[in-house]
Amino acid sequence: MCWLAFALLLNACGSTNNENVLNITGSTSVAPFIEHLAEIYQQEHEGVTLNVQSLGSTAGVRAAIDGVAEIAMSSRNLDAAEAELLEQVVVARDALAVIVHPSNPLVNLEQAQVQAIFSGEVTSWAAFGGADKPIVLVVREAGSGTFGAFEELVMQGVPITPAALRQGSNGAIRQIVAEDPNAIGYISLGIVDSTVKAVAINGVEPSVAEVEAGNYTFVRPFLFVWQKNRPMSALATQFLEYTLGPAGQAELTRLGLVKGVTTR
Amino acid sequence: MKERAISIMLLVAALGALLALALITYFVFQSGLPLILEVGLWNFLSGTTWNPTADPPQFGLLPMIVGSLWLTVGSLVIGVPLGIAVAVFMVELAPPRLAQFMRPAIQLLAGIPSVIYGFIGLTILAPLLRSTFGGPGLSVLTGAIILGIMILPSIIAISEDAIRAVPRSLRDGALALGETHWQVISGIIIPTARSGIVASVILGMGRALGETMAVIMMIGNALIIPYSPLQPATTLTSNIGLELAYATGAHRDALFATGVVLFVLIMLLNGIATAFVRRPAFSRRGT
């Protein structure tokens, strides 16, 4: 861990004197969206530099606690100890979609069925009226925010089978599911496209509208966190306002996320 | 005076390389060893469950050790016969101009980034194996085939040198005794070049054991002990590569501890390789 803090520190050291530089670090799930916002923001504001680093939620939260990063991104809820030390705001929400191959006739799964599939209890598509083919599970690796959110929101304590294929990114899961007619996986709703099919959960379609209405429940927050009682730089304040403001929120929605709710 | 200055500079450079090795060794062991001692070496090596974020976490390396062995053996089964055959062909049978063309072409194979190999495995080979044999396609077999090709350049280059070093007199003598070309190759040349060929195999083995990026993309990374080459698996390296970015605390230490196990394995292999290379060919003077 310390080398990471050291690397971040070096980075921060080089720029602390410059009030036109803002370092944002953390979740790999959040980073692509914030990077996009940062690019727009930099185009609109001459001379400011926003560095968005994706190191994972936990590393980001750690960096915020240590004060190394002024703002950190997290794609999971803070635990009690972290919430003691950090301010947090939900910049957006992201739904987890369970995806299958487009040729798969499956349209709906109850949450208990999802648990049965991912725990390895049910191993054949015959159980869901499909052909008697083995179900190929594709999941994220332990420690990632998406994995943590899926465990918390969907599995609720039921362990995921070790026989599942593990991939290092949402994109990799999508690609495998798009190619394998027997595969099932989970990814951010934001990056579901026509190469895969997202199934309804408990009869509710995974869509931005259903998430906003509160019907679709596999939803996790994308957080900005920062040290409590630390005066925020002007640039950080402005970027935060931009992200939470109508322009930033519209952009995030356009990218497939769901609007954040204001401070929790 | 000038000579002395240059020799001191070279000494410093050499010590710098050694220092880097020492620092890496120290850092990996310092981060990994405490966890091995805490979990217990035997539990760590023989545990069948890897669940680093559970409460309490479980650190069992056996699935990955078996995965690494499967993959390494598989890639050798594919790469070694092919590599030795190519080396023999290039020295003994190929017209010189063809050999001259083949040599740089094979070296080029070593220059292809491993992520490209992985991509080919993922997008071309995996779907092919999936439609032929069923299963997920991402499997030990997919990884072994691609890795077998990846280790070809080192096997061919070193085997070729060893075969070329076989004294002309042995070859000519055997031919003069009326042996066919094939008998000379299989009975004289390969046995004489044996130590170099074995060294090339062990270097290839080291490469196969250490490859990470391509393996992550092709092997599926399931945390099970594979009992068939068509099943997915995880290797020691691919698990480190996959999980390190997000790991903190004991999880991170466990990945460094995985590194320690890998380190020891590769040191052993290198030791064996060095021993083979140093040993003089057994029949340099004929037997």
C-alpha cells in the first residue's frame, strides 16, 4: 500500500503549488465517466488540469483519508469507519445488469434464481427451459467495486462459485458473454449494448427509468468522497458543482448512468 | 588510469543490476513472507479455496499451483517437439537460404507483445475450441496452444545453437559408417546436443510459468482445480495480475506471498537450467 501512497504523493507534491490542478483518484468503474466530464470541463475552462486516476475504490478511499487525493471516487458504499472520516456525495447511481447472449430465450430471473445460478447450485440452462447446456458464469475478480456491489446487492451472503470465469473489467465480461451462447454475467447498466441481452430481475427491466422509479434494486452509488473538515480548493469546489449541476448530470445520464441523489 | 576508471564504471553497473535483484527479492519476501508464516506454509500451498475478501479470508494456492503446472506442461507438450523439429530442420535439412529467412522470422515471433497473443487466443482460438469441444472456450488448452507458440523462439534459438555446435567429425563419421541422415539426426546429433536442448526447454518453461497478460486473457481465471484441459483455470501469475490492482491489506500480502512461491519456483528452474548448460556434452569425443 505504501508504494501507492508514495506514488500518489509524488504526483501531488509536484502540483500542490498549482491551484489549477486537481487530482481525482479511485474506482475504475467511476473513472471513465469522470474522465469524460473532466475532458469537457477542461475544454470549457482554459488552463486547468484535472488528473483522473483509476486505482480502485478502496485505494481511492484510502487516498482521500490520507489527504493525498483531494477528491476520491468510490463505486461502493463507505463502511462505518470510513464514513467517520470522509464527506461523501452521490454523483450518480449505476445499476448492475445481469446479461446473457442475445440468442438466450431467458427474459426474467427472480433474485433467488440469480443467487442459485451464481452460487453454482443450478448448472444447466435446462432449469430455465433452455437446452441442456452448462451455464458459463462470468464474474469480476475479488476486490473490485463491481464484485463487491454484486456480492452485497445480489448475492447477500451466498458465496459465488469458484468455477466462475473471472475477468478484470466490465468490457471483458461483456465480450465473453457476447460470444458464448451459454454465458451469463453482470456488468454496469451503462455499458450494456446490443451485443448482449440484459434480463429483467423480479419482473423489472433494468433501465434508467426503472432505477429512477426505485423499482430496479441492483443499484449502487458512485460517490465522490473527501476528507472531513478540509477546506476544498476553488477548483475542486467548482468541479464538484459542475458534476452535480444540470450540465454534469445530463452528461452522466447520457452515458447511461442514473442521476445521483443529493447529499446522503 | 583511464582503463581503471572504465573498469570501475562497469563494476558499478554490474553491482547496480545485482542491487536491483536484491531489492526485488527483499521487497517481495518482506511483503509476502509474514502472511505465509501466519497462514502456515503447508496451508498456503495445499489450501483449495482462494477467497481473499471473505470474512475470514481464505488463502489457498493449490488451484493456482495446479493451474500453473497444467498450463506449463501443456505449452511444453505443444512447443517442445515443434521447436526441436524446427531447430533440426534449420540446421540439418533446410536449404541455407530458407534457413536464413526463417531465423529472423522466428525471432520476430519473440517480438510480438504478449497481449497480442492473448488477443488472438481470446478472439480466434477460444471461439473455435468452444464450438468444437463445447465448454467456455477459455481453458487450459487455449492457453497451452498459444503459450506453446510463444515459447518457440527461445526453444528454437537455443536448440539451434546446440545442434550447430555438434562437431562436424561426429556427423561425418556416422555418415561414413553408412547411417542414414535420419539415423544421424536421431542417434548422434540430438543426443549430443542434449544439454543445450534441455536448457532451451527449461527456459521455455520459465517463460510459460511467468507469462501473465496473455494468460489472463485466455485461461478464464476460474478458481477451481482443473481436471480436464478443456476447463478454465487460474495460474499463480494471472491471479496476481488480475487482483493486484484492487487488493489491500492481507489480500495484497497474500498476492505478494504468491509472488514468493513463484519466485522460488522460477529460481529452482533457473538453477536446473544453469546446471544443464554448464555440464559438458557427454559425447563430445564420441562414445
